[in-house]
Amino acid sequence: MKVSASLSQVLPLAVSLAASHAFAHNPSAVWITPSGHQLTGTFAVIEMNEAANRITIGEQTTADSADDDAAPPPQAAAFRKFAPAVRTRWDDDFLYVESNGLPAHGMMTGITSWQQQVPLPQPYRGTNAWRLPRRPAPATNPISIRDRFLRGAIAIASNGIPIFNPQNNRGEISRDIGELDQWGGHCGRADDYHYHIAPLHLQKALGPSLPIAYALDGYPIYGLTEPDGSPATNLDACRGHASPELGYHYHASESYPFVQAAFHGTITERDDQVDPQPRAQPMRPALSPLRGARITSFQQHSDSRFSLAYQTGNQPHTIDYLVLPDGSCRFTFEKNSPAESSTTYQRGQGGPGRSGTRPGPRPDRPPRR
């Protein structure tokens, strides 16, 4: 394995590790987050430890291939725009994409149909990374996504965030019923953030020449136009076509199906989802929809501290939560009163990890066709 660590990278690692050790039992420790938020005591120590872990993990998992001197696969270019939050590695057959499942942009604001999920980091790394075929193969019979693949992801965005079917597990278009935030995403039953429409907003960071996502069959998904700005024309039933420059590729849209309409490439389908794919890690039991709630803001104060604000009627409420060093998460619920309630959840309390994170339709509520 090639380890690309320069002196300028090793020194911050040493400093971070030393700081973590020095302040391990120091209640006067101070940490300033990238957003300027000051943490002290235990919270500061948590951030110092996480910073040291991020540098260590990041340098030891630098993208490499079976041949250390080989150039990265072309599919890696779009994901590398979001490094180091998104990491890539590869072997002869697959490109692997690693992330913690949290995008750099805002989340949750604007949702009016909410099942009380919140974004939590997910372990999309190692053997639980996303994988894309390096040499995708056309299917003999393309498979439509309509009323199918209602569990799990059908694509992975270039920022490392999974993209689910535009339909939810009941067959409804998530965007049409208020389930999605301003960026086209929300959280599943495992508090796993994902999109249900094409993340066209990523095009600004990627530029016109790179895809905004890859379908799990390995073919790229471009935005509304070709890289040269010309309209995407002569699209087939999958919402894709081939060009001499790009080969076969899909194009996103601003209305259904938003992403690919069908899988042009070969995939394996199992239990109503593309298989294999990473497993999200539930921490909390699945909750019921909170009727009349509207999410007004979401803040990520640091890598481990988050807060979400919502309203029911004219009444404001907040949820603050902290991911602890042992992987558990402490939630504090404030309902606009002096009384607060706090609960700590452990990994696995929400049930076993599973890909897709969404159960199939309830027997008394079949999918809408």
C-alpha cells in the first residue's frame, strides 16, 4: 500500500495526538470549532480525540490500487472533489467510496413530513464502503425503478451521500409530500441522511465536466446538460444515452424520475434493493411521524455536536445531540420550557444494522401504484 504522508501532514498528526494525550484529564481544555464555536472541558477533549483519529485514519487509508503506480480510475475524479471527507480506493473490479454519510451542505430545513429522524454519522468505510463497477456492463433487459428498489440506494452522489428511489417505501414521491429538505434529502430509520432526488446543487462544486452521481450499476449521472452546456437530447427509456466522449451516461431531471429511470447496466436485485450495498447502523428505535411539525433549522456545531429546531403550530422546540467517544449518542430534548429530558442511545439499540434502513410496506398500507 502506498502511504502518501508528507512532513507537513505528519506534524499536525503528532501535534493532535500530543494535544489529545495532554488534555485527556484536563477540565480547562479549550477547542474552537471551524464555525467559531468554543468548546471547553469534556466537549473539547472529545473534539481533540476525534481530530487525531481523523488524521490517523485519513492518512492510513489514502486511495491506492492493486498497482501503487497506477493512475486513479476515471470514476474517482468526481468523488475527489469532496476529499478528504470522501475517500476512494480501488481494485481491479471496483471503485470503493468511503464517507461518514454527512454532507458539507445544510440538512433537514424545510421538512414538513417528519418521522423524528436526525442525521447521524454512518460507517461507510472499509468493508462497508460503497462500491461501483469499474467496467459497467449493459443489461440484456434494463430494469425500471418505478415501484421497485424501494429499499436502499440506487445511486451514490459525488459527495458520498446515497441517493434513494424518488418513491418512499410506500410508493409515494417523497418530494411531493414534504419529506425532503431544501437539498433534496432526509433521514431514514437509522438516522442515515440520503437524497431522494438528484443533487443538482453539487454541479457548482463539480463544474460541468464531472457527473453529480453514479448509479450503482456503475454508469455516471450528469446534470441537466452535457459538459459543453448543450441540451441532453435523444435520451432512452433509462434517461441515458451514449456519446463518443463520455460513453453511456444518464442525465438527471428536475421532475420524476429525477435520476435514472431504469438501470441500463447489470445489477443484482435482492429484497427490493440493489445488492450488495453498505449497511447503515441504527442507534435509536424507529419513531412515529410527528404530525404538524416543520423543521426550521439544523446546525452541525462540530464533528460530534448537532442541533435541530422545529415548530409544532407556533411552538418552537429543539433537539441537541452529541456523539460520544464510545460511539453512543446523548440526546437532549427541550420543548420551550425549563424542563428538559435527556436520553443516551447505544449502537445497536435501534436494531441490527441493515442496508436500506427502511422496512417494506406495512400489510395494512400497500404501496400506491
